[in-house]
Amino acid sequence: MTILTITGYKGGIGKSTTAFHLAAYFSDLGKTILVDGDPNRTAVKWAGRSEEPLPFTVADERQAMRIIPGADFIVIDTPARPNSDDLKELAKGCDLLILPTSPDIVSLEPMLDTARDLEGSKYRALITVVPPHPSREGELMREDLREGGIPVFETMIRRTVGFAKAALAGRPIRDIEDARARGAWDDYKALGDEVKEIIR
Amino acid sequence: MTILTITGYKGGIGKSTTAFHLAAYFSDLGKTILVDGDPNRTAVKWAGRSEEPLPFTVADERQAMRIIPGADFIVIDTPARPNSDDLKELAKGCDLLILPTSPDIVSLEPMLDTARDLEGSKYRALITVVPPHPSREGELMREDLREGGIPVFETMIRRTVGFAKAALAGRPIRDIEDARARGAWDDYKALGDEVKEIIR
């Protein structure tokens, strides 16, 4: 059983979107459960809008204990703004802690603090909501984080309206017919490949 | 796998004590894990003071997913003061929801509200912190709850300083050498028997 936990120090940085799409990715590889521990229940609501069953199960954290035995992959979405104690405890409970962050200067400082809290834990920063070419904000953020000693995924998740469409349809973005949506799924596929490499 | 969830609308009503002692009871019957979901981490701290291993595992909720596969019994301690939405979701996630309450008139009203929220769910009220004979507060509370249509355990948990000693020693009260402590363990044993009857 592999456990991936997604958390972030603020909202709007693709935390639940990342949890949802990693669950989609890993559902191709084994029985996958997405545990929604965010009080907003974004993932539960997302799944609730789907007209057809998803390839993974989305469970409210208050019902998760009942269904997780037998799962191969568990993706946990958590509340935003964990405190530093929480972060360490979350990291202990999973195989990889993933911290999405948007590529802006105000996000850099909290990520560097986070890195201090997580020293010695298995985690990666993930740059999300990346503005399209020719913006270099994503690359610059990645360089800044690496200079700060923070392990960061090579893959970045591009900003696209496709995610809003996907959320409305209750599906992962790979099910949305749209060229840019396909690009966004490619990002999550690349992320899944990277995660698989790290946890094996 | 049997899941018992303990919750309460306020602190100081024996919630964590009940979780700890039901875990002790069920550890005689199978592999038992106590998941500490109370932000105070009372159960984790209680277990941390024990000099010898307990017959059950106490896990911080943030690490629970990793260890619960393979457990026969899971006892979940939750934050006090769940809202009504929480209560229903908690009840869906377990085989029996247990609501400790002290036997006083100010506790009656919130229990009646709770019962309304939980209509149709599998739950029982548990009267705890019961003052010693000749006080009849416990029996009166039980009658009041039953009149209010609330399912309530026949067993009541008597108030005793033995619980403080047990907490300090990091052990269940059955390990404390003291005549009154033995009486308190008898209460939890009777409670465990009742729970076993309900969930089977």
C-alpha cells in the first residue's frame, strides 16, 4: 500500500486538483482511494458531479477507515494551512508528502519555512497554476526553491481553464475533449511518473 | 473489521478514557488500534506514559492509514463538539457511534439535540463520570434519555480517581492495584460486553 498526502499552506494552489489527478493516474495501476480530509470536501463534491463512476473511490475522511483495507494506492487531500507540527506528522503517515505551490514571490517564503519544518522528511514541492509560455515564472520558482534546498518536482502543472470544466463535469481532465486539457493531463501523467519513480 | 467511534459535544465527559478502555477490552479479542483524532491527542499522550507496551496500538490519526489494514477492531477518538453534519458522517463511517455524557441536567438538552441529528444512525449514549452511591444521578439521566427516545447503554461508568492514576501510569485502569479501580474496569468490561452484543 502506497500513501501519498497532498497539503498546502494556503488555498487555491491546486491541492485538491492534484489529489484528484494523482488518484486518476494511480487508478490505472491498482485499487486507488482518494481520502478527502479537506473540510471543504472539494474532492467529494467533484466526484459527486460525475455522471459515471470514477476509476477510483473518493471517501470522506470520516468514512475512510472502513474502505481503505485492500487499497493499493491511497491519496490523501488535507486541510490547507497545516502548522509545522502537523506537517511532520503528516509526513510520517505517508510515503510521499506533496506540497503544491503557485509560482509567485509571496509563495516562496512560506515554502522555505515549510522546508525547515520538514527537514529529514520525504516530501516534494510541486509548482502548479503555472502561467503559459512565454512566462518563465514556473522555471524561476523551481530554481529559487532548489537554491533554497527544497526538493521540487521537475514536472510543473500548467494553468488551464480545463480544470474548471473538469471539476464541473466531475471528471479528471483527461476525460475533457480539448487540446489544452490534454496538455494538462500530460502534466499530471508526467507527475505521476515522477512520483512512481520516487516511491518505488 | 469493526469500527467504534467515540465522540462528545463537550470535553471532560470521559471521551478519550472510554476510547482507551474499549481499546483495552477489544485487544483481548483481536488486533486493536486506537486512532487518536482528538486534537488534544489525549490517548497518544496516555499511551506515551506507559513504560511497557500496551496490548493495542495507539496511532495519531495522521498516521492511521498506514497501520489499520489487518486490524480487527478500530476505536476512533474524535474531537469534542462535532457539529450535526459531522455526527452523521461519523456515524456512517463506523459500526457504532458512542456518545459519552455526564449525568447532569445541562447535558440533557445537547444530548436530545444530538439524537435528533442522528436519527436513523447506529449510536448509543453512554453515561459516564457517575457519582457514587447513594447519588441516583446516573439512573435519573438514563431514564431521562430513554424518555427522550435516545438509545443508551445499560452500563454506566462510575467516577473514580483511579482514572487519573491510570492516565498518569499510561495504562488502562485494569492494571491499577486498587479496589475502586477494579470496579471501574468492571464497568468498562460490562460496556465492552454490551458493545459486542450490539455489533455482532
